[in-house]
Amino acid sequence: MTIFTSICANYLHKARTLADSIKDHLPNARFIVCLLENELNPTYEYQRFDRIVLAKDSWEGNFDRFVFKHSIVEASTSVKGQFFRFLYSEYPDENAFIYLDPDIYIYDDFIELSDLLRERPIVLCPHLLVPGNIDMELSSTAHGVYNLGFLAVNASHEAKTFIDWWAERLYLFCYNDISRGIFTDQKWVDLAPCLFDVEIFKHHGYDFAPWSLLNSKIVLNEGKYFINGDPLRFIHFSGYGKVAEKCMADWLPSDDHLFKHLYGEYSNLHDKNNSDGISNTPWSYDFYESGERVDPAIREAYRKNYEVMFAQENPFLLSNQHFKKALREDSKSTLVHYIRRAGEVLRQEGFVKLIKKVLSKLTRM
């Protein structure tokens, strides 16, 4: 079994905590960190990581150009499909490949999942398994039905075909742009059961999270935790901090509760693994090589303009001022082109059609 997570250096403390739980409960699993930084600092190493791979070293094509168009969250999710491809090539004898978000903690062996992957090519966990939390139901329609903090595939042709499809979509459109129906890597996978042979894994003990708390029963029996009767395998401490604590305040009784106990234990381990302050590490791809910080507005404009994007091999060698000028000049040349075409359209199609075409073009600029 090969497990990986995808992070920037500021999440290494979370990956350390995940690694501890993997080695304690899945000792035969290989754990790999895909790191989105431009170099590997010795302080990033951890004794329970089997391997750290820079995302750029697993990439096919121009990584600098690709990563420049993404925010830190978008970038961390955008490489997951390609990293699955990388792992397929690196470990050709492996049959079980699992992605886990770094804020996950494992409590027991993946017995059911291991059995599933012998027969089923793709395994997904829905955000919700019981009805009744309308806020989370609405959130799932916006952000994705399936939680991509977990994804498991085997090495079958069907699984590899799915990974190829997903990786190609993430290469082009892995943005936080809910108005366009895109939420990083996650929303795409709503389509997966329509297109591929997917196992929708309805086991309460996998990918349990703060969003699952309402109407869920947690018990402790002979040292083992159970969620709605299913043995607990891992908790996804998504929204660790204020968001998770709000979920507990809203959906759990005010007195003691087993999830609060589990959260407190995880919090202690999480903070211990951040004793060196690794969470304060700046993201290296947030800066040009000159040290200037990349303007987020430049990233968004850059990814919409392929002429500007493909004009340079390495955008990090440039500056915000360069891109402001390049994007402005490209907009001007585009407008001049539309004005020149307007005269032709006016002669050919008349004034009303001209106005409609110009308005249509301008609204897309």
C-alpha cells in the first residue's frame, strides 16, 4: 500500500502527525510527501516519511508556468492527479494507491479498503452518509459530493484511465471558482461515477470529519471507537481550529463528548509536531526570484491569458510590473482588433448585429 499527501512546507507539521498515525497503524504502508516548494530544505525531512518528492520533480512539462497561475490551496490540490501518475511509474508492482489530506489521523488498519482495492478500481467517500444537515447538504452541492481529502485507486486499466482524465482536468482547471462550477480538484469528481467504475464507500469509519458530527453516534468499546456501528479507521480533522470547533459547538452537546476527546488528543500531537514553528514557513512559489511577492490579481489575470502565459518559460524570473504591462498591452491589442473588425461587420451585417457582437466580446474581457 502506497499513501501520499500533497502539501506546502507550512503543512509539514500536519504531515508529520499523519505519518505518525500511518506508521503506528499501517506499518507496512509506504508514505510519501509530495512537496510544492522550489527546493528541498534538510529541515523538511522527518524520520517517519519514507520519501519526500518535490512536485516539480514528478511533473510532465513546464512546472513553473503551471504553478504560477495557482494560489497555495489550488496548487496543493492541482498536482494530485499527476502525482498518482508518477507513483504508478515509480512503483509498478504496487496495487493500492491512496491519497490522504495532511490533516487526517489514522486509528486502525484499513481492512475493508484493502479488500475493496483487490476488486474495485476507484474508491470515493461522500461528504455525507446520513440526511438531516441541510447546511452541509448545500455545501456538498457547491464544493463537491465526494471529499477528495481521501481517494483510493488500484493499478487497473480503469483506475489509470480515471487518473489520466482527472489529471488533465486539473492541469487546465483546478481553481477555487465556485461560480463556474469549479472547486479545486474536488468538484470534478462529482462526474466520476457517471464516467468510470467507482465504488462509493459508505462506511462511517472512513473519512469521518467535523461535517459528519450531526446525527452521528460515537461509542468506545473495548478500546476501539465506533461511528454509527462501523469501526473507526480515520478522522479527517478538516477545518482544524475555528471551523472544526464551531462544528463541535453547533452539533455536539455542551458537556463531554468522545469526539471532543479525540480532537483534544489530535490537537496535542499536532502542536507537538509544530514545535519548530514549521507552520510559519513562507511558500516559496509566493515570490519571484527577486524576492517580490506575486500579486494574487496577477495570477488570476495570467491564467486567463494564454498569450501572456506562454510568452515566458519561467514567470518567476519577472515581476508584477512586467505582467501588469504585458496584460494591459495584450488587452489593448485585443480591443484594437475588435474595433478593426467592427468596420467589417458593420458593412456586412448592419449596426444592430455589430452592437450585439461588441457587447458580447466586451463582457468576456
